[in-house]
Amino acid sequence: MDWTLIFSRAVEAGIGSEAIIYALAAIGLNVQFGYTGLLNFGQAGFLAIGAYAIAVTVSTFGLPFFLGVGIGLLLAVLMALLLGIPTLRLRADYLAIVTIAAAEIVRLVVRSVALSDTFGGTDGLQAFSGSFYDMNPYPPGEYGIPPIIGFDNRSMWVLTVGWVLVALASFVLFMAMKSPWGRVLKAIREDEDAVRSLGKNVFSYKMQALVIGGVIGSMGGFIFALSRSAVQPDLFSTDLTFYAYTVLILGGAARILGPIVGSMLFWLLLIFIGTGMEEAVNSGAITFITVNQVGAIRLMLVGLGLMLLLIYRPQGIFGDKREISIDAR
């Protein structure tokens, strides 16, 4: 077995673009679910909006790259408002139903045949990341710590921008949660009737949390699109949202570092297990399965591990049991 290959792929996955994408998605969910108690099951829709805003703006209409970024942020705000206005005054499960349906509507719209000239249909869109990579300060070459870590200059540029966004989002969230505004969000999660009795506009605070979480999620969509230089609608399925929740619960809800550590650890373990099993099969150490079966078994083992985590430490690595409850009373 090639242990260098196993460890290098795992470490690269733990700090790579997938870890960044899911960290941003989980940070957005942390604002909504971890701190405010909102059940948003449509985070994939916000990532799709961010990714397609850049792709359509540049590839379809030939407009500047940064205009696409601005449009993506504005559309994320608009989607949060459209979802929140009719549901945030109702019970939490209504928001969950509406958001998961909205995310599927977004996916089906961008993959529709009728709009394929704009969104590319099931094939998606390409040729929109040139302006982003033109700003790349890294000269061509290999970067990292050989033989464990190695990224080319394009990947390094994506990772630099992505981790800066993660750091900025985490810092802003840290400062916000130390403020009176953040304390109101936590109080809403614990007992919104008590907050309402103190004269606070609970609906307004929930709406703000939904908008902020959606905007951070759309930033994950930017990295999703730019890291691949392509977008394809079926990549934004409900699996993405539930993976983001897995990352959040693994790291610990309502903790600043929870989504970051959870995302890094999740992808490190997922790739470590998958690559390790492939190497074991190829070397003959495992004979009762084939390489084609490794992917499914890998997900089964990771799922089993997450089940044990929820049984024995449901609060995650950094979290508190009360943080994963919609109502901690």
C-alpha cells in the first residue's frame, strides 16, 4: 500500500477547495441553525445562485466578473427575503419545507431545456473563470510540502481566496455574536416568546440571520464554480445541504471554529478512508470487495461513524448539547 499517496490525498482534501466550499456553507447554516435555531434545508440553493450568477454573467452575457459576484450576493439576499417573509412567523418546520423545495426549484430551473441558452441546461456552463485566474499572483509551478501536499498555481489561487473568505466570514461572525445583536439571536433560539416579550422584533432578527447565512452560502457557490471552472445543476442537489449540516454538527453548532474544523476533518476522513480502501484492494490486502464498491462502502463507514458521533457526542467536537436543539428549554 502506498501510504504516502493515502496521506497526501487526505491532507490535500482537508485543506482543499471542497473543505472551503462546505466550510462556507456550514458557516451560513451556523448563523441560521446554530445561533438562531432556523431550519434551512435549502442551503444548496444559495450555493447554486452564487455559482450560476458568476457563470451566467460572464459566460452567457459577457459582462465583468465582479458584476457577477455582486449579482450573486444580491440574488442571495432576494431569495432569503422571498423564503423568509411568508414562513418566519410560522413554526420552524414550515421554513424547512419551503427552503428544501426552493433549492430544488432553483436546480430544476437552471437545468431546464427551455432556458438552456442562458443556463446551459444539464451540461451547465464553462468559460467564465478567465478573469479570476488572470488576477492570479502565483507563477506556474508546484506549491506545498512535498511529498505530502502539492497544488498547482491555479489551485493555490483558489485556496488563497477561499480561505481568506472563510477567515473573514468567521471573524465577522465572531464579532457579531459578541454584540447585543448576537445575544438576541441566541435568545431567540432558546425562547423566542421571552425575546418578544422584551419588545424585540423576532421576525426581523430571524430575517437578518436568514439573509446573512444565505449570503455566506452564496460565497461558497463562488468558490464552487471557480475551483471547477464550470457549473452543472445536478451538483447542487439536497445532498450538498445535508453534507453541510453533517460538517456543522461534526465540528459543533454555534461555535466559530465548528464549521471550519468539521469541514476539514470530514473531507480528510472521507478521502483517507476511500483512498486507503482502494489501495488495500489493489494490493490484495482486501479481497472481498472491488474498487468499484469502495465509494459506497466509504460512505457507509462515514455514515456509521456519524451515527456513533450523534449517539455518544451529539454536540460535536467543540459544541454544547443545547446548541443543536431548536428549543433548549
